[in-house]
Amino acid sequence: MQNTSETAPLHPFATLTPDVVLDALASVGLWGDGRLMALSSYENRVYQVTLEDGSRVVAKFYRPDRWSEAQILEEHAFAAELMAAEVPAVGPLVLEGRTLHPHGGFMFSVSPWRGGRQPELDDFEVLEWIGRFLARIHTVGAARPFIARPALDRQHFGTEPRDWLLAHEMIPLDMQSAWSNACQKALDLIAASANQQSAEGHFCLENSTLLRLHGDCHPGNILWTPLDEWGRGGPHFVDLDDARMGPAVQDLWMLLSGDRRQRTGQLSALLDGYEQFRSFDRRELALIEPLRTLRLIHYSAWLARRWEDPIFPINFPWFGSSDYWRGQVDMLHEQIEAMEEAPLVV
């Protein structure tokens, strides 16, 4: 997993200097005063930029060759639909008639800056509030499908990442067999569920209703602002970069933590808010652990595929070791047990 500076080519993001960022903004009529702050983002490069008039914007430079232009524009159109429906999502600004702009070999967008902190997910009123807004996101998301963006499915998040990791020999030999076997058992369990979908009352990812989702709705992508004297504030959703087609429960399960009792209580609060605006198919609760398992497999492949980006070895120094893969094997076995248990009931 190590690159040597003598042989490794420069990563594309190495050319994204502060001058390039400021020149990109100037190309769409925004003039920075020189103050840039890199924001937490591994997939893309994102900067808070202070403009000459003192206002702040967020400039997002997309990772080359990850999404096509059509796929990025679908994300932007989804954000625009959400904002038009008064859902508190942060989407890109329309500058010179466009939301996506080319500069220096990159595609970039500019969004208004919005502050906030992560929500207090141990507060059931906060969870209920988030549930209401997730329902509103999904109401918009159900209005039409994505055409260019892929769906969240077993192939894209499980089988293909597993095959890529093995084909590229990313797993140390001492852990390769154990990980491959655990991964195969987990995927077989998900596949067996799909193969039984014709059984009465059976439910799986393949026969769930798909809609446009946030897709990566973890606490870090929800910013919370306190209520002001006019009652304005609460959650707003950022980073639709992983938006895709999938089941509604995908945007709920990453907000759950703790033991089964705690997760049941959190889920109940989320659904109390959600069902004020939109019905929720309780059968989708059976998808929580399969979705968690697929994310686990996909995450390892995501790290491996990004390893030539210098920011990844710096921020994930533990990745690729035998200890890392031993931990992954243990988590896959835990997921196999979780998938064999009865799903949460609310």
C-alpha cells in the first residue's frame, strides 16, 4: 500500500493550489480575499472561501473521473428541487447560468456557506425533527428517478468491491482467505434473502421501493443551528455527493447507534417525525443490517481505490495492515450474526 515519491505520479489534486481555487472562483465572477480554509472532505476537495465583500462561500472541486457531468448535474437538480420545496438542503449557486463549472482540469461548484454543529442524537425531539425533514426529502425524491446515477444494490456495494479488492491483491496473504470467506458468507446470506423474495411476506433489497436518497445521511452531513427568536433554525442537510436510488431506510439507519434497545428508541423517534409527512414501509427495517454489511465491504474498497491520493495515507494510516483486515473479518462475522437475528421492530 505504499507509494514512493520517486515513482508515483502526481495525484490530480496536487495541482489544486490556492491560486487555482481563487482563479476558478474569479472565472465565475466571485473574488476571494485570499482567505481559504479546507473543509473535511476526502472524496472531493472542499474549501470555505471568504470573498472581498466579507461573505463566505463553499467551493467544491469534484474528484476527476468519479462522476460524469450528467451524474453531477442530477445531484444539483435534486438539490434544487429540495430547496424549491423548502427542504433545508444546501445546494450549489447558479452562476452565469450554470451550477457546474470547468477550470484547470476540474469541475467545481459553489454553494452558500452554512454554519452549524452536529445534532444531538440522544435527544429524541431532535431525532423526530430530523425524521420530519427526511420524509420531506423522500417525498421530493420519489417524484422522479435518477437516470444517470447508479442505484444502491448488492452488485455495486458488495460483489464488485469484493472482486476488485481480491483481483488487485489489496489484502495481506495472511488474512486474504479469512476475509474472502467471511465476505462470501455475508454476501451469500444477502443473496439468499433476495432469492426467496417470492415467498409470502418476504422482503429484500431487490424488491424494495427505490427513490432518490441523500445516500450518506450520517450525523456529519446534518448541521444543526439553534432556533432564533423567529423560530428559525434546526437541521439542514449538506453533501448530496452520494445521492442515488435506494430504499428509504438507507437515510435512517446511519443515525442509529448503541445496543438494540437504544437503536429501537432512536428509530421510533425518527419514524414518529417521518410519518407525520410520509408513510414508511416497516418491512424495510429488515434491510438495515444488509445495508450496513454492504457499506462495510464498500468502504474498504473505497479506501484502497483512493490510496494514491496523498490525503488518504495521512488520514488512514491504519488501513491495509493485517490488523485492519483482521478487524474487518471480525466485523463481517458480527454482521452475519446480526443479519440472522430478527430485525428491529418499532
